[in-house]
Amino acid sequence: MSLLSAERAPSAAGSPAEPVLRSEGLHMRFGGVVALDGVDIDVPEGGILGLIGPNGSGKSTWVNCASGILRPTSGRITFHGRDVTGWAPHRMYRLGLGRTFQRLENFPDMSLLDNMLLSVQESQGSLASRLFRHTEHAERDRALSLLEFMGIAALKSERAGSLSYGQQKLADLAMALMANPKVVILDEPMAGVNPALIEQLVDRITELNANGTTFLIIEHNLDVVMELCGRLVVLDHGTKIAEGPPDEIQANEDVLEAYFGR
Amino acid sequence: MSILLGVLVGGIAFGSVYAMLAIGFSLLWQMSRTINFAQGDFVTVVGFVFVAFAVTLGWPLALAAAAAVVVAAILLGIVVRKTIIARLLRHGVLPLVVASIALSILIQNFFVAFVTAQAEPAPSLFPTGVIHVDGVSIGVDQIGNFVVATLMIVALQIFLHRTRTGKALRATAQNGAAARVVGIDPARMITIAFVINAVLVAVAAILLSPIFAVQYNQGTGLGLDAFYAAIIGGFNRIRGALVGGVLVGLLESVGAAYVSSAYDTGIVVAVLMIVLLVRPEGLLGARELVREYHE
Amino acid sequence: MRDAHGAGSDHGQLGDAVPDRAPAAPLAGSALDALPASRSPRARAARPAGGWWKATLGLAVFWLLAASPAFLNVGSYWLYLATLTLVYVLAAAGLNVILGYAGQISLAQGAFMGIGGYTVAILVAQHGWPMLAALAAGGFVGFGLGLLVGIPALRMNTHYLAMMTLGVEVVYLAVVTNQGGLTGGARGMSVPVGLRIGPLHLTSGFAYELFVAVVVTLVLGGLVFILRSPWGRAFKGIRENETRAAMLGVNIRAYKLMAFAIGCSVAAIGGGMITPLLGFVDPDTFGLGLSFQLLLMVVVGGRGRFEGAILGALLVTLLPQFLQATQNVYLLVFAALTILLLMYMPRGMVALLDWLWLKILRRPVPELTK
């Protein structure tokens, strides 16, 4: 049984892209604070969408709602048209949503390889079958390939917690990819990363996107955003203030105001 | 009817004291995620200290009581916080829980081995006597317990809502990271919480000791009661612990009177399990928004 | 496509051990699909080596000790103690699955031992069941009750299981004390000492000890099987980073439930073997203190490590025999040591074992106090 889903054709340039992930009127409230105030976002299939905005604008909250960690106060989230509002994270994962975290979140006491294997073991089979699946050749092969793709295969037996920051960033992305997700959400992938490694990451993301993986990237590094993203959505104080191709956004008055003030 | 009223009065009197223990418990949890399994044994410690001052040394009761509270604040508040808790906080909740269990075992066996296994009678702060109201007999000490406990809880509420430190404490409990941003020192807040807990425990001990007599193994039952109270009422809110405490007092009183004294805790446990099934955050507890995936 | 040589500084970032890498073929629909799930040498090399040495050595030592009364003259008291220790090892290992692997606090492990103990007592003494069947039944009852308790308790966070299990302890004590018809109430039930296997009725302490050793080996073997499977990895993931595990599709509730039910089942099997050892069972046999003691065993020994639970059980059961102190002083000292251990050597006594093992192998040794 192949771990990889059927090959997806990258969307032809110029064809209208179906939103694979969409939020409609997403509203999230923490006590007295309104973090998201009716946000509509479409993540086009096969594209790379950038989600930007000043700190505290609600980007991470949106992502947490979409991935199931938070239950939105109101509004809808759909995946390929299917209502997935309030679905638990592991169900979103099984649908094909992967993500990385702003603060590195892996399993520090387990080896890198075990981290990778854990990232995929739940995508197939049942709880019972997993008990007996001791040899995991296909999964190990895939894990090693992904680690090689990221350039960190030599660290496979190291404790994940002992890796350097940059190595963990790469590992994070590798883990998110293990189950061959349709959509990958990257939460500030370039934060604290040196320029050479940024190049590496941009390369990998571009390569993966060329083979059909959809990306949504939260990022503050506007150079990276301009280079990678085909489309941007800008949030400020929990509302969407602009959306469109990068060059349009760059010139948008409201966006400049949000970031830099009047 | 008068029996029922008497039972209810007794329940509320006890309940108000349990409430103090439960509130201290809840405070520790809110501030530092500590589940203090030794709460009941802290009561035993103060009980023995109080007896030592009041009986062995023969000090006047008010002095002995005050001294016991001070000793508690230092020993059970500051010392415990700065030694054990300080080291363990970084390792997470599990070590804290196990350490508090070990502390409980340590305290109990310390008293058996080095002090006495006997029950030590303790003097009451209140005169003996009974007041009759509408055919109901109310003990003076029951009134006294209720009044003292209420005063303590009111004082705590004033502290938490009207003083700067109190507000800082509440802020830290609600959002530790944000509190740190505005300059509140979370470590200091935790220490304050421990001291407050110690004081609450001390007062509860002084009120309860004349009723139960001080003995090494008292702590288990009391600690459990405080625990149940906090869970039933709501771990993460002080008013929850308050309500929980009074409720447990009432349930035990009613249970002992109308069912059987063997099952009085049984009723509490039954209610506990129902609450856990139906409303796990407690009667007045707050539902946490994020899926509970982390400690 | 840019290659891995950037401005020259990326090697330091990725680690010197990482070779230059030419861009790989894209992953989707690649040659990977064509690879059969094979025993590729790469996959084999990826599996951690060793661990088998320690296990084999441990097993050998275990059986040497267990079988030693055959050629050493050991008093009946020591046989009794050894058998008891074996049972505690089992119960601690079960608690370790709940606590050390899945990261849950159970305060009812003693009660579940008691459930096993009473189940065996009732089935063997009152209904004449053979021992093995009664033990198996005890295991099933433990598993089932574990599920029953766990399903509601695990809906909320960690500590609600702790609270529920505390409630379970109290309920257990209340039931066994008051349901005289079923359990013999406060006076308990007596049970024939020794065991009946088929036509054999073995009453010798040594025979019983061997029986217990066999059961313990089998059950521990089962635990090893579970922990080495993807389940074990899921348990560890939940313990180390629950949010991430959930994001990766781990059904947190289901796994926690399984860990809990397994741990309870193992406790029940252990408790079931105590009953014929003692010849009776009553409410005090498996009291509240036992759950705490088992907790201490796991924490002191080293949670999350198999050897840890074994070491902890050995320490807690055997140490008092060598310390000529009263029960109370011993417990006091032990509790104090536990606190100190938690403060200064949180990985448990097993950290000392590791230290020794690594010194023998002449490998670098990590800090003890971390």
C-alpha cells in the first residue's frame, strides 16, 4: 500500500483554483477579547497563500481554528467544500492538513526518526492494526527520504531535542510532510533562521508546491513572502483588510497603515 | 425539622472550614498547577504546633493561635515553596503531584515515629455552650467556626480584589504570560499563594483540632475532603472552591445523619463522580477554551 | 535550482556531518512509489541497534534469581518476599505504562490490584475455577473496569484522571468493606494457599514463586511487545508533546484509554496472584497506601523506563528488609528520599543504572541531575 496519495497535477497557470481550505465568517473570542471578527479566507488549491499582518492581528488564531486546536466561537471552516468546523486536530490531519508550529514543537526525547514515524503512523490502519505493525519498512524509507530531502538524514538517531534551531526547523517541515498532506500550514517558518537556510527552505517549499502541495504561510519576512506567495491575505486586529497578489498588496494603503501607522 | 436544621447548621459550620482548605488548594492550583496532596497533613502539622504552644507550653490561646499561624506561614508557606517547589516547578506537574504525595507520607510517618501516634486533644478558641433557636441546638463553637471562616474568606476576597498584590495574583492566575509582560513576578506570586494557603490551613487547623483531636492520620481524610470540595465546586475558581467546601460539609452532615456514618464520605464521592461525568470542570468552574492537550 | 552550497555558511547551520546534497527528484509520484516495502539496507540501518543485549541480560539475571531456591537453601520467608516482589514488579510495570509512557496519574493501581485479588478469590474459593482461568478473568475485569473509569475521566485533562482514580480507591474500599455477601466484608475471604493447575495442587512456596515468575515474564513480555509497537511511540508522543501528537493524528483519548486499561489489567493480574500467596484477602490487603507506594516505586525507579519500574519495585519491597528500622521510620526516610530524588535526580534511580552501563561501555555520560 503506497503511502503517497495519487499524484496531483499542479494547477495550470491561469486556471481558476478551487479553495481547498476556506473559512467563512470565522469569529473567535477569548473572554473579552475578539481575536477574529468574521474572517473569510480562501486557500486556493495548488497555490501558496501568504497570511500576513502585524503582531496580534489574529493569524495564529486563524490557523489554530483551521487546524482544530481552537473551536471558533462562530463561523464555518470547510475543506474541499466539506464542513469541518470544530473538528479535532487529528481528524483534520487525516483529511490531509499538516502544519508546523511557531515555537518548535516536536518530541524532544524521541529520536528524529521516531519523530518522523510518529508523524505518519496514524494516517493509515486502525488502532488495533497498529499494535501489530512492528516492522515499518515503507514508512522508514519515506522518513529517510524526507530527511535526506531536508539535508538532515545523518541526525536520524539523535534526540530531537538536541538538534540545533535550524535543524529543528527543517525537521519540523519534514514531519509535517510525512503523511503527504494536501495542505501544509507553515507558521512563521523563517523566524530566527539564517539567510542561507532561508534559501534552502524556500527551495524545498517551491519544489513541493510544484508537485501539488498547497501551502499557507504565516510569515513576517516580507522578502520571503513576496518571493514565495502567489497570493496574500492581510489581517489586522482580527479582520481581513486586503487580499490579492503580492505587488498589489505592497502598494495597498491600508496595509501600509496597518503595519506602519499613519 | 429541627433535626434537619441542626444537621444543616452543622454542615455549614464544617463546610465553611472545608471551604478554606479548598480555597487554598484552588489557589495553589491556579498559580502553579500544584495539586497539594499534603493539604490535610499540613492541617495536622499546624494542629500539633498549636497543641505544643497552647498545651505543652501553656500559652494563652490567642497567642498560641497567632504563633501557630505564623509558624505555618513560614514553614508550610515559605520553606516548602523555596525548597521543594522551586526545584520541581520546572519539571512539570507530575513530579509536583508525586512530591506532594511523598510529603504527605513523610509528615504522617514523622509524627508517628518522633512525636506520638496518639490523638492529642486540643483546646477550643470558643467557650463551650449551646444556643437554642427555634428548637434547634447550635453549638457556640459551630457559630464561631462559621464566623471565623467567613471572616477569613472575606478578608481574602478583599485582598484579592482591593489590593495591588491581590490583583497581581489574580492576573497571574488568569494569564501568566501577560502578567509577566506588565512586570509581575510570577515566582513571587507563587510564594504569596503558598503563604496564603498556609494561613488558611492554619486557621482551619485551629478551628478543627478541638473537634477532631490532633492525630497523625487525620490528614488523609481532611485532604481528600478538600480535594473533593475543590473538584465538585470547580478547581479553577475561588468561588467554586468555596461552594464546593460548603457543599461537602453539608453532604457529609446529611449523609452521616440520614444514611449511615460509614457512607458519609461515600455520598460525597458519589456526587464527585457525577460531577466529573456531567460537568467535569466543577459546578462553578470555568470551561477551558483550548482543547486540553497540555498540562 | 540552487544547490546546497550557498554563500558558504550553511554547512555550519546544518551540521558538519551533513554531506552536500544535489537536489533530489520530487517526492510525489517518484521512484519511492516503485520501491517495494523491502528490507532495504537503509531501512534496516535506521533501526536503533542494541537494547536486545540489556533485555537478554536482564532476563537471564531474572531467571537465575527466580530459580535460585532450587540450589540455594532459602527460607520460606524469603520465598514469600520474592514472590511478593515479583507481583509488585508487575503492578509497577503496569503503572509505568499509565504514568511513565502515557503521562497519566493513576491513584487507583492498588485498588485494581485488589479487584484482581478479589476476583481470583471469588472465582477460585467460591466457584472452584482453576487458577489460570481466574487470573485471566481478573485481567479482563481489570481491563473492562479500566475502560469504564477511563472513558469519562479522560475527556478532560490529565488531572481529572487523577481525581477519578482517587474516587475509585474510595469506592473500592467502600464496596469491599460493605458488600459482605460478595467479598466477605471487613473480615475478608480465605482462599486455599498455593495453586491448582489441572490435577496438580502445588503448595510449596518455591513452586508458587516459579509460577508467578512465569506469569510475570509473560505479561512483561506482552508489555514490551506493546511498547515497541507504534502504540508505544504514540504513548511517548502524548507524554512529550500532546498538542503536536494530536495534530499528527494521534487519537489522544483512545491511546490514553488503552494505556490506562492495560495498566489496570496488569495490576489486576498481579493482585490476583497475591491472594493464593496470602491465603486470604480483606479490605486492608490492598489499601489506599498501596496505590501511593506503587506510585513511589515508579517515580523513584524511573518513569518511562522499563528497568525503572522493576528497580523501583525492588527498592521499595526489599530495602526495608535490610534496614532494621520500624515501618514508620523507613517510610519517612523513603518519602524524604523520594522528594530529594525528584528534586535532584528526576530521571529516577535508573539514571544511576544508565550511568553504570555507559561507564562500562566507555561511552559519554549525560548529567545525572537532568
